[in-house]
Amino acid sequence: DARVTQTPRHKVTEMGQEVTMRCQPILGHNTVFWYRQTMMQGLELLAYFRNRAPLDDSGMPKDRFSAEMPDATLATLKIQPSEPRDSAVYFCASGLYRGGATGELFFGEGSRLTVL
Amino acid sequence: AQSVAQPEDQVNVAEGNPLTVKCTYSVSGNPYLFWYVQYPNRGLQFLLKYITGDNLVKGSYGFEAEFNKSQTSFHLKKPSALVSDSALYFCAVRDTGFQKLVFGTGTRLLVSP
């Protein structure tokens, strides 16, 4: 049963600490997305990749957030330094882009981050 | 830019009754539309999509959606609601260019016994 795997599922940290969230996309998928969900803002797109290349990270605070895909099986989202306003659920999603259209996106279970 | 709107924050329906969750869209070109469901403390799950073809799209768990081009709507429907359908529902549209999904604000569906 193919699925997107995210770690950690829960993370509590103190302000100023570095946080790294990891995502393993579904094997064979070539697009990876990072979304953030909060009560106030809903679902926000932070960044996404195709074939490991970043296509758009305009939704991400550049001074503290960074997203990478070291290889096709791993995507990372790093926050340094973390702030209380970063508290949210972070979702990774993957999909297959080919030709002129993609299929649906498959979401992981999310990483719930609490910054104290 | 492509966008979707979900005008209702919450929809309440009694079990066994039909349900409708509304979504309207704004796109340039042909719309690629999606519905996702999110259960508490879970990720989003794909329900159905409209790309082209029949205006009535059937999806998972007995859900269907009706694409209406003249009204720019893509409402989610189910003939008979279950308590277990209670969840957060998101409408989404595929953006042009880099094919990302743009989500609506979500509608909470509450099905009472």
C-alpha cells in the first residue's frame, strides 16, 4: 500500500531551536509539495519540487525556512530558528506529473509542530 | 490566478439525508477540480476529480460531484449521509503553469445521528 511517510508525527520544541521535518514520497512520484495548515490560515503552500528541482518556494519565509530534496526518496523542510508562530501541522504530498496534466496528490499524515 | 471558494464554514445534516457541500471556482482555461476529505488528526484524502468528460463525477465512499460550467460550481454530494462522513472537506483547483493545487478554506461537515 503506497503512501507518503512523514516524520516526526509530533514535535515540541523551544523557540530558537532548529526543526527538521522529513518526507518520503510515494515511489515513482516526481512532484513533492509542502503545505502548512493552521486554524487561522487554512492550507498554505510553502514549496514544491518536480524531479527534485524546486519550482516555487514563494510561500515560505525565506529567512528561516528551507526545503530540499537530497534524493528522490527524501524531502526535507527545515526551520531555523523556530518561532511560536511556526506552530502548525506541516503536510507533505506527492504526485506524478507527466505530459500536460497531473493526477491527484497523495498526502502524508502530517507533522504537528509546537514551538514554545 | 486560479481559485476556489467554499462559502460554508459548516454544513449540518441528519444521517440518512442527502448532503451537499458547495464549491465555486475561478479559472482561466479548462478547470481541473478536486475534492479532498480530512478526518481529525489525519492527512487529506483524495475523493474525486473532474478533468473532462461527464459532468457528474463519482468518487470514493459514495460521494459524487457535479460540475456546472455555467455556474462555475463543483458541488460535492452524497445521497444518504453517514455519521462517519463527518469531517473537513476541501475543494481544490489545479493551478496553471506548475500544476500545483490551490485549496479552498474547507467546509466542516457534521452528520448527526
